[in-house]
Amino acid sequence: MKALEVLNPNGIFLYGGQTISEAADLLLARNISAAPVLNNQGRCVGAVSKDLLLAALLEGRSTETDICLIMQELLQRMPAEEEFSLENKESSEFILVEKDGLPLGIIDFSYIPETIVPGISKKMVEFHAFVDAVYTPVMAIDIAGRITIINKWMARLLDLEQEGVLNVLAAEIIGEKIILKLLHGKGINADERVNLKGRNFIPFCNDVIVNNETIGRVLLLRDISEVEELMNESEYTRGLNRQLEAIIEFSYDGLYVTDGQANTLLLNKGFERIMGVNAEQCVGKNMAQLVEEGVFSRSGTLTAIEKGGSVTLSLTSSTGKEALVTSNPIYDDDGHVILYVTNVRDITELNELERKLERVEGLREREMEAVIESMFDGLYVTDGMANTLRINQGFERIMGINAEQCVGKNMKDLVAEGVFSRSGTLVALETGTRATISLTSSTGKEALVTSNPIYDDDGNIIMVVTNVRDITELNNLQRRLERVEELQELYKTELEQMKRESSHGMIMVAAKMKELVSMVIRIAKVDSTVLIQGESGVGKELIAEIIHANSNCKDGPFVRVNCGAIPDNLLESELFGYESGAFTGASKGGKLGLFELAKGGTIFLDEIGELPLNLQVKLLRVLQDRAILRVGGTEPVPIDCRILAGTNRDLNTMIEQKEFRLDLFYRLNVIPITVPPLRERREDIPVLINHFLQACNQKYNMKKQLDTGVYNTLAEYSWPGNVRELENLVERLVVTCINKIITVHDLPLNILNDINQPQTAPRLIPLKEALENTERELLKRAFANYSSSYKIAEVLKINQSTVVRKAKKYGIKH
């Protein structure tokens, strides 16, 4: 605890000039035993306690005596933030606590116990929490045999209440004699086990000694049941183990096995023969120790641990024997390394091969130069730091770059200068593996390069050799492949979006359609009348169904009425119903109208513009009164349904031509919704095509596909019939086309003629959209030519951070 935390919160200051009587009153009022005395400058000059006051009075001093005459000098001072301990107490019974040279109070040792008890309690709580966190059962007793510590695992094992047994004699509540025997220090045989609740434990018991005095005893039980279960394997497994041991022992190659920490477990006779080192020198020792002692020059096991995988290297033993070793990690089911198995091979024959290799490497430089320069492919060589060592004539021919521009320069500098758009060497150095990429030189030449890292015996890259091939003939094929992959990714994204939106029956990716559906779902929650407008085939009925499905009356019926498909003389009776005998041929008992059938649900009046004027008046009354009058009836019948209307006609023009009532229009047009035609949301065309194609293939058990050109052509068509026309076209193509792949030649002439008509002017789009399209195309071209965002920023004359931000905005991967 800090010194500041030990101060009595009721503490006060006394001042020179105050009397014994005044000081006594203040100490009694605050219920404290002592207080510091300050002078006129606020500096502490001493301390006064109840004992000092009493002693002064007993000496015969007056109660009006100045306390400065009897105060005790403060010998100890302590900063407020310094840690306090009872060991801080010296000759004085008071310690002055200061901060920045100013007194804060005194530490009165008679008050300290009340101050530090909460801290001790906190430490005890933390201590017991730590003991409980130990999975091993733990118990401790004091010298009298009372339980002082027991964690929850020991309590469960002995069927005891953890809190209720503290300070209770262990002999009174523990029935397991072996536990009592251990607690009282009588001990058991070294190989003896403790069996509790069907599990075996190894006991560990020791005296607790403080200041050379035994104050108690602690007992820990280590559960070994799982270990014994593993040891009690079947005879079949033991037989396999004996066979495995025989195979290991008589293997011609050497085998060396360690645990996951490189501690030697075993080695076979083959190892002893090859390395001249016997098992007694190694088993039980760590590989790091053996290397340090010079038994081995280095260790494949230690290298495998460092690199986290298999390694192969050569090493020498203390007997001068050389070997090639391969160390492989063995993992458990959790992915932890439990063993390292090292295969050891005599490399006498390999040494001979190495000498032959050295003779090959000793070929005269001009002969090797001739081989390199005669290669048709380009060759580019750097050291392990990407510094250019040499290039051949093939490279100069393919890339249009000469040796003077590159030799001696680092690949990073060459990329930054724009000599190359990117570097296979840098990729190989970064990944540590072979890298194959395409790149462009500053002369515009393109090539496919394969960079191979060359390692030394220590696993360090000392050289990168890059093979360069002209890919002019491959470019067209590669660009086509990239376009197909882009389309595939686009279609995949669109299909995912289609799945997400299909719950509403509406397939879309266009932003304006998403905004429309979002608004439709919001207005579905209210009961206002909605007028849905849009060209034929845009999906007005689907919008009505979405409103119904998300409304408060979604559990009721959805009744669709095509006002243009019902004869005028029947329309009124169909909508409002009729009474018995209302007209000749009327059913006995009458008939419910569509408004009544939609009770508790939604009625959708499609093609509302086709409604005759005489019925428009009656529909207006229905909207106003929320009631209908059956044909032949005299009493209004209340209705309980939401009313939606739809039309593909221009109602404003019809109003001007006296074909549609203005008052009815106002009643219907409470919430107007206009569904955009397909030509205004062309992003939806590929998604809709894929949706309808999949549906038709499934319906007719076919596997038809569309050529990329079909998508491009249909995306440019004007679609006067909108989605309905698109759906019918896809079904017609699937059914009528003979080939599996549907091409542009299979499209109807009216579509091809529409696409091929000369355009007098480009389609006007918002300026912001045009700017974004231009930015997107420029960035795509830039990333195709340069791998560095810094280089792109330099070419486009913008900040590098702007390049990264806009690439993320447009979804351009780099």
C-alpha cells in the first residue's frame, strides 16, 4: 500500500499557539490519537498525541500550555506515493507523509492495523482464487491439524463443502485414511498410488516452513489416470510397438528421436554406426547441450524447431563422421509438436557426387558465358538482396532493356523508376518460393517471368535466377481469360445478391431498385393507399406483394384484380358482390365481392386506368367511406382491407382527356411509387438473365449456357417489354436453340436491329456517374500496368493515399 492510503481519513492539523485543552478537544472530536503540528509557514514542526497530552497534565502543566512546548519531534518523513511497510517504523511512532514538500498528515502506528486489514483481505481473496484456478487438488493444514487451505477440486474429490471446512480439524471430516496419513507426515511407498472416486493420483506432500519453523503441511494430488490408461494398451498394440522397435533398431539408415523440446529419447544402431556416437552419450540430453559440448557440429532438430517445419542439412559428429540428416516434426491431434524424428544417411557417396559437381562448376567462365548467352529465353540474375548481377542477350531482346540500365542496381529501385512494372525477384524473396508473374518494361514489352530462389546450406537465399519469356502470343488469350474471370466474379456477386433479395421475389442489384424496395418495405408498415406506376412488365405486382408481405395484414389474403381483364358489365358485381335476386341469373343467397374476400388482407387493383368512369365514382365512395354497396343491396357493408392500385398509363393525361377522375386520383395517389423500366437499371439485366436461365434449365432439365457476347448485347437492348420480355426471351432461347452455348447469332432480329441502329448521341447520365466511370476505367488500366500504388500515383499525378482509397471504393483488387 502507498503511504497516502495508510493515512487516517479523520486526521487534522494542529498549529503552534494552540493549548493543551484545545488540542485535546480536537483529538476527541475526531476520535484520533495524534495529529501533526504546523508553524505559521505551514511546515510541520512536530506531532502531539493523546499520550503526550495526558503526560503533560500529569506533570502538572496547565491546560493553557502551548502544545509546542510538549510536542514530539518527527524523525521520519515519507513521500505520499512511496510503498508503506511495517518495516518502515524506526525509533519514532509517527511518520510524516508529504507531497511536493507539503505535509498531508502523519502515519500513526496505533491506527495502521485498521488501515491495512482491507488490503490483507483482498490479498487473501486473490490467493484463494489463484489456488482454485489450479486444476490439481490442493489442501493445507496448520500445525494443529486444522484445514487452512482447500481448493474446489480437492473439496469435490473428498465430498466436502469448500467454505465450511476451513479451520476444522481434518481428522474430524476426512474419511480417507490415506489422506490423513499423508497430511500428518507418515508418508507412503514411493510407487504407491492414491485411488479416489475411481481415479489414481500421485501424492506430493511437504512441510510448510516459515523462519525455520514448521507451521503446517500441504498436499497436492496429481491425476495420472489418463497416463495409466495410455500405458494399459492392448497386447496387439504392444506387439506392433515391438515390431516397430525392431524396424527402428535394424534400419540401415540412422534414426534419432527427440521430444518436442529437443530432449533425446532414442537412437538406433544405424545411427551409432554412421556417426560413431553411442546411445549413452545422447539419450536424456537436450540437442542444444549436445551441440554445445561438441558431440554434433549442429542439429537438424534445433533447426526444424526454429523454422517450424522439416529441414535437411549436413553435420559432423565429434568422431569426424559426416552425415546428411532430415528432421521432421510429428504433430498431435491439436497441432502441437510432440516428437522430432531425424533420418540420418551416410554421405560418402554424396561427397563423391559433390566433388564431381565442383568439377562441373569449375568450367571456364567463357564456356558458361556462351551457354547463358546462347539461351533463347531471357535470363536475369540477382543476389539475395535483389541487386542485379547480370542479364543475357535474350533478356535485352525480349524486354528492350540493355544491361547498362540494370546491372548493379536493386530491383526495388528499378521498379520505382518505372523500368519494370513489377518484379518476380522481389516476390520470390518475399515468399521464399518460386514466383511466376507477368510484367511490362518501360519500352512497353510484356513478358512472363519465373523467379527461382537459390539457397545456401544454412537456408539463406543467396541468389535469384529469373527466366523470361515473350508472351505476345499469350496476351490475347490471357485478356480473354481475365474478362471471363471478371464476368464470373460479377455473376457470382450478382447471384449472391439475387439470393439475398429473392425472399421478396424481386431480383436486383441496381442502386435505384434497392432504394425503391427499401422504401416499399418502410411504407408497408402503414395502412395508407399506394399507387404503383410503371411500364408494362416492370414488376408492379411484385411491388404490391412486397408491400403485403411486410404489412400488418400479411397473414390475410392478397387479392389481385386486373381491372382491364373483367368486362365492364361484370366488373361492379365482381368488385362489390351482389344480393340474391339482384339480376337475372344471380345466385341464390348472393355473392361476396373481391373487396369482401380481401377481408383482413390486401386488394391490388391492377390496371386501374382501365376502370370505367361510372365505377370510378363508386370506387371513390369506397375509399372515402371504407364500405361497399352490393349490387341489388341497400345497406353499406364495411370493408377491412388495404387498397393498392397499379397502372401503366399516364393518369395525368387521362385526367386532362376526361378519362379519369381527378378526385379519385388524389384518393389513390396518397403514396405514389414509380417502378423504373429495365433500360434505366441495366445493372439488373445480367442478374435477371442468370436467374431466368437457371430457372428454365431446371424446368426443362437442360444445361444451356449463354456466350459472353449475348450478355453484352442484351445489356444494350432497350427492353420495351421490360422484365416480362426478358423472361420470355430467355425461355425461348433455352427451348429453341440446338447448341448448348447460346450465341449472339441465336438472338431475334428485332433485338439485333435495335442494337445496331446508329446512335445520334450518347445516353445522357449524371455528371457524377460519368466522372466515377472515368475514374474506375483509369484505375483499372493503371493497376494492369503497374504493381505499385506509388507508381500509379506518380503517373496519375495524385497522392498515393488517394489511389488506395479510390481502388477500395471501386472494388479494384491489386
